[in-house]
Amino acid sequence: MKIAQIVLKDLPADLNKLSELTKIDPQLVLIFGCVEHFTTPDFSSKLADYFPAAQRVGCTTAGEISAVGVSDQTTVVTAVHFSNTQFVVATAPIDSMEESFDAGQALAAQLQDKDLRAVLVLGQGVSINGSAMIEGMVNVLGNSLPITGGLAADAGAFVKTYTLSNAGVSTSHLVGVGFSGEKLIFSHGSFGGWKPFGPTRKVTRCIGNILYELDGEPALEVYKRYLGDYAKDLPGSGLLFPFEMLSDARESLGQIRTILGINEDDGSLVLAGVINPDGYLRLMHAHTNDLVDGAETAANATLEGTGERDGQALGLLVSCVGRKLVMGGRVDEEVEAVQEILGDDATLCGFYSNGEICPGYRLEACSLHNQTMTITYLAESL
């Protein structure tokens, strides 16, 4: 397995640097970049000109991750040449949040194959119910097949995000990569580092990912009360105070939900994934050191049982935009922590997202996460 990477800063001037990546004859090109670059005229066609024989897959971000750290307003292009791994790429339209489950099913149906070993999925990150999308995929592929990836972002604006495939740039498509091959090493890890605070609150009314009431009160009122001065900056400040989901027995479900939007008219909160209608919610917060520790935990889980590899390795990092806001100028520390554990010969790429997709910490079933560092490790065995 061979990997090459460049970081583009000025478009369209920097596009000629893409020629540096053609030396390894890439079969898969991963592109994670800012909205301004994805909407630059001819961006997609230029990628096609340089990599006509490769599958081009990517999305917009709230910050880009590369081998040199975290950047903003750039595009990270990572080219991969496999020696003994096969893959296929599929896309499926999703025009509204209500279509999430069906879109997940449609995408998975295209990837389904007896030799399929793992799936990487990227989704548009605003008009989507990420949990329902995953449920649709699992409905077709089953619980045991690893599915990882993330939802596109737009620098925390939550207005319009983009995905990319060989069909071009889109605001309304899922993109999936299905991997197969006996020598494929595909492992993953996901962990947060957030700490709960305050009392647990009973979910008394919700529909899907819309939270209407907590303990019989409008959810927005309860949330604002706990945020205090931060409430004036909603919905953006909601990234700093996500919810932990608890069961009806008040036990942690290992999932965090970020606030994507608010509705002043009906007092509801729009969360990034479905809510347990019979459960409880509890607010969470974090400090940078906690989040870096969480990234280390995810990296250690990723390396469990990977074995010896042949050639280079790729570490695809999907971290939440909320983590980036908390860490501020120290955001590179969580990427550096992952690099140290995965090793210098693992090339890192990835993005800050509106949602992370991965089985939970040491769990098999895939789910949507918020506020986690999620790692997908790709390599080939000897």
C-alpha cells in the first residue's frame, strides 16, 4: 500500500500540485476541504483530469486534518494505491431528513457483496438524520460489518455541506466505499472524553431527532437555563454542551448528541441523531486535556489486533467540530496524540465533522456519534 498527500491552500493556483500525487498511480483519492474550495469552478473537473482512473471521494469540513496537523480554509488530498485490496464506490441521493433511512438502504444495497469486509461512508451533514441513515445501512448489511465515516461540515454554520464522488460535487448525496480483500486491515476506534454535569432529565416528548420536552418542560427552556450566558449564542454554543444519552434505567448508552438547531416557536431542540424516547439525557462539558485523553483512547483501541502490515498505513480521523471549538488553539494536540500512537509511518488525513460514524468503544454495532474522535485505520497485511 502506497500513500501520497498534499495540502492545497490557494485555488485554483494550487491545483497544479495535484500532479505530485500521480506518481503512485492512485486508485482511491480522498479529498477533505473547505466549502469555498468545493464550490470553486472546475474543482471537481480538475480532480478528474489529474486522476481519471481513480475513484475520488470526499466532503467539506469544519477543519482539515493532514500529516502536518489541523488546518482551516484548505483542502487535503490523499492518494492511495492498494496492492491487494479491492473496493467499489456508490452514491445515493438524500433530499430531506425524512429520507435518511431509505437513502442508507439504497447506498448499502449497491455495496452489498459476499466478499464485502468494511464500508466507509460520507454523508451531507445538515438535512440528514445520521442515526436513521446508519439504521438503513445496517438493515441491509447486518450488524457485524464495520461501518465508519462521518457527516460533512461547513465550518460550524450548519447551512450547506457538500460531498464529492466521481459524479461531481453534491449537496444531497451519500458516498460509500466498500472494501474487500483477504489482506485488508480495517480497524477502528472512537471515544469522547466529555464529562457529565447536572441532573439527569427524563425525555417526555421527542420525535426522531427532535427533542420537544424534558421533564414535561419545553426542552429549549431547560437547555437555556443551564447554558446561562452561553444561551445567547445558540445554536452555535450548543456544540460546547452536548447531551449524553441514558437508558430508561439511567445507564449510559455510550452515545452523545450535539445540538444542530433550535426552534423558538415550539421550544424544541434539533439533535444530530435520534433520541431514546424512553430514556434520559444529561448535559456534558469538557476540557482540552480530557479530549486529548479521549483521542488517545480511540487510537489505542484502533491498534488492537491489527498485526503486521505490508507498506504504509492510513489513519482517517473524523473528529467533531464541537471538540475543535473547545480546544481552540490546542486542537493540534489531539491529532498529535493519535499520530504518536499510530506511528510515524501512518499517514493521517480526515476532517472535523457534523457527526462521526463508527461502532462504539469496544462495541460491534455501528452508530452515529457526536463529540468523539473516530479513527479508521487502513492497511494491508504481509
